[in-house]
Amino acid sequence: MKYLYVGAAAEVDREALTAVRERVAGEFGVPVRELELPGVEFAFDAGRNQYGSIPVLEMLSRRSPADALKLLAVTERDLFIPVLTFVFGHAQLGGRVAVISLARLRQEFYGLAPDREVFLERASKEALHETGHTFGLVHCVERRCAMSLSTSIRQIDLKDAVFCPSCAARLRRTSRES
Amino acid sequence: MKTHWQILVVDDEEVMCESLAAWLREDGYAVDTAPSGREAVDKAAHKDYAIYFVDLKMPGGMDGIETMMQIRRLHPEAPVIIITAYATVDTAITAMKEGAQEYIVKPCNPEEISLLVNRIIKVKNLQRENTILRKKLSRQYRFGDVISKNARMQAILALATEVASLRSTVLIQGESGTGKELIARAIHNSGERASKPFVAVSCAALAETLLESELFGHERGAFTGATQQKRGKFEMADGGTIFLDEIGDISPKLQVDLLRVLQDRSFYRVGGSEEVRVDVRVVAATHVNLQQAVADGKFRDDLFYRLNVIEIRIPPLRERREDIPLLAQHFVERLSHELGKEIGEISEGALKILMDYNWPGNVRELENAVERAMVTCRGHELTEEDFSFLTQASVATKALAVPAGMTLEEMEKLLIAATLQRTGGNIKESAAMLGIDRSTLYEKIKRYEIPR
């Protein structure tokens, strides 16, 4: 039996973690397990005051349990890849591991009043998106699909926390194969 | 699908290279990477990428600018995006001068890269679509598509092929529906001007002043309603071919203007004082006998001789009846695909009707007749019955029965329908035959609901 693991360090918002776990369990149809992960301080880049998502993915690959079909990590820290100013998340396309960052999903990050509902919804969408990449899904042209590209928080808010029929069908095909 | 567009990322820092490549792959692109300028040029020599992301500072004697220049030597239109961590005004200016599409500073905002890539791919898609459409179009109008085994037509095609690469003016004469524009397009597409525009103008369709502005363009304020400058068809056809259909119908003033363009290859826009020079090949066509028009003093002889450098006379269909079965079969094949009908054959009886008919509207009328028969046909073969409307029309053209008790209006409707039938639906010819002007004829066709 293979599982979809959702892992996080102790500091991560528990409510967000629950929302993510429930959403991926509902959408991918694979039994979900939780996993306690170490913090990502080792990936800190002092020059950018951010955390590199590439070393985080490398760590996840090493820590991935033997019975893990996929491992999705959730972090509070702001992530980046060298060429971009930030990323909401990062995944191995068609691989095993992915990570999402909650840092830029809260209203407070943009100087707005907190809104838990909006925050949890955003976390769920990003979880679906990055896990979708590990199943080989690429960005979808359908703006409301969870797999559509989001380079800003507005774009995350515009999409739904579900896959469009075409991505869902592609996902079913890949799941059958894996 | 984006995967058919390939992107090359060039950076000596592996982590930079791979992270951008991975990010673009998530967007659905096929991405290659190269750790040096030299390897990038090697890859570009084997493949033309849709976008090149090139890092500015790379060791090994070949920096981003040099890499870009070598790539652009291989692919002059290649969109190269220079990326750098050390932006200076000087490097930005050099990069743009040498033809970089964009110059971005890393780390870049994901939204910025995404918009940039989308913009370039959008243009690439349009360019690809344009190439495909151009290819389709030129395939559609080749001499090989002119169907005929008639000796006169073969001689015409040989002449047209021979003159395709020249700039000499061509005058195509032939009745309506004989395929004058098809020959004109085939001449254009077989010559060196094929990649340039082919602009067709029907001189009969517009009034004198409108036609003048249509052909030569106008300046802002040249006349009421000329709110901005407009390029004329001659300017649009620059480098290519202009096809002037129904040239016999142009006014004496336009005949003078046209003569000037043919002599000097230059003209003035309506209301303009600046001379506009163009390199345009003129192919003119007419269904009237221009020599006769010259003799009658309706057409300038000097213009006629300028136009008639190469003369092509297309015979009417009734003078090349051997082509009727060939053409009919061609239309059946083409239309069965378009209409979604499985009709492959034409019965002998039906062919006899087609061979006996006079075809005043020529090939166009034959095409319309085949389409009409196919629409009503219920089997897999076109029969005599499917073409019965042609035999009725033949009778109608022979004698117009006038039963007693008919109103004048009914009589008029009958006469207009018969005249249209005879001219193959040609409005101008029908109006002339009936002795009324075209707008009156249109109005009556509409009022009596006469099918054309």
C-alpha cells in the first residue's frame, strides 16, 4: 500500500495542515498520512533572507518514507529558486516530492486584515497545484483550474480548489499507471 | 499544447540553469539547457528554439552578447532574452542594440518572466499560423490546380508559367466565370513575388471617387469623412501584385491616373502632394472586348497598350467542352468533402446534360450547378434528375412563354429570372440586357425574391 504523505515541521499552522491534508485526500484518491519533518533552516540564504526550495526538495527526497507514493511538505518559510524573486511552491515534475510555502498566502503579508478562510483556501489550492506537478501535470490554460499558473496572489484567488475535467482525466490516467 | 515550442536556457551556473528550466517545464514547454555559449551555439545549429534565455556573464571567452550574436547569425529572427545579475545601463544598451528581445535582471519576478514568455509564444503561434495559411493559399492557386486538357488552355498555362517571374503587365480577357482571378493568382504564386501580397480590386464594384481613394489611398481631410490617412491598394501591394478586375469599367479620369502609375511606378494619394513610389506588378482582367472598347473610343488606346504587354485570352467553357467532365468530377470530389456527402460519380445521362448545356456563366456556373445538384441528391451518384433545373433553364432561355392572364409584375419577375439564368447570375450583364441600372436590378431581385 502506497501513501500520500503530508509533512511539516512543528511550527507550521495546524489548521492549514489539516485543510491541506483533507483537500489532497479528497482530490487524489490516495490514503493520506502525516509526517513530522525537520525545519528548513539549513536552506536559508542570508543574502536574500529567504529559503532555497531546491535544497528543501533534496532533503525531502532523502526523507521520503519507503511507502510514500508522494510527499508534500508544508512550510511557513518564504521560498525561492535562484532565478526568481520567490515561489509559492516547488515540485519535482513527475517526481516524488513537493513543497508549498504559507508565507505569502496570508492577507497580512500584503498589509491586509487577516482572513483565515481565504488563507486556508489558498493553501489548499497550492497543495493541489504542487502535488499535481508530481503526478506529471503541467500548467493548465483553464484559468479556474488548480493547475493554472499563479505568479501572484490574485491568480491564486481566481482559481478553484479543484482540477478542471481535462486535468482530472490526465491525473486519473497517471494514477492508474503509477 | 505548448510542448512543441522548445526553449534553450544558457547559464554556466547549473543551479540557475536547471531551476529556470524546471520552472518553464512546469509551464508545459520542452526545455534544453547549455552550460556555455559554445554549447548553446552548437545546440542552436541543430535546432531553432522558440526562445533563448542567455546569461550575460559566462566564462570561457564567450559571454552572453557574443552567444546571442552567434545564435542570431544562425537564426536571424531568434528571440533572445539576456539575463544578468549585474545590470548596468551599458550592458543593457549593448544587448538591445545587438538584437536582444528583452533584458532582465535576476532574480526576476515570476509574473514578468511568465508575461514575457507568453508574449513571445503568442507571436510565434501567429507566425506559424501565417506560414501555414500562406502555404495553403499558394497550394490553392497553382497552375497544377487549373483543370483542363484543352490545347488552348494548355498554351495559356505554358505562357503564364513563362511570364510568372517577369514584372511585365498582364491582361487577362475572358467571359465572367472563366477563372481570370485564378490565373492571376497562379501567376503571382509561381513568380518571385509569391511571398509578397496579392491584392485584388474589383473596379466595377465602386464609384469613380471611391475607387480612386481605394486604389491610391487618401490623405487626412482629402474629402468629407477622410478622418485619417489611408493607404491605397497600390501601396498595400508594394513588392507584390495588384489584380485589377473589370478594368474595362473604369472612368476616363482613372484611366489617366492608371496610365501614370504604369509609366512612372509612382502616384499621389488623393489630396496628397507627396509622391508615393511602389514596385507593383499589375495583372488586369476584363470580360469586355477591350480592343473594341478602344475602337469605340471608350477606353484609352495608350492605356490598353500598356496593359496588354502580355495578353491571355481564356476561352469560354462552351469552346472547351472536353473539360466539362473533368471539371464536374473535380467539383464533385471537392464539394462532397465540404458538404459532407458521399457522392462519387456522375451518371452518363447527367454528363450528357452538362455537355449539352451552353454555360453562359462558364466554370463558375458549372460549379454552382454541381453544388445545387449535390445538395438535393439523395444517392451516391448525380443523375439526370439532379440536373433537371438545367434543362428547364435551357428551355427558358430559348423561349419565354407568356400565358394570358399574367400581371405585368409577374411578367417582369419571369423576365428578370430568365435573364439572370442566361447570364449565369451576372448582375452587370443582366442589367445591361434589361436596360436598367444595377441598383434597380438588385432592388427588383429583392422585391420579387428571385433566386440567383
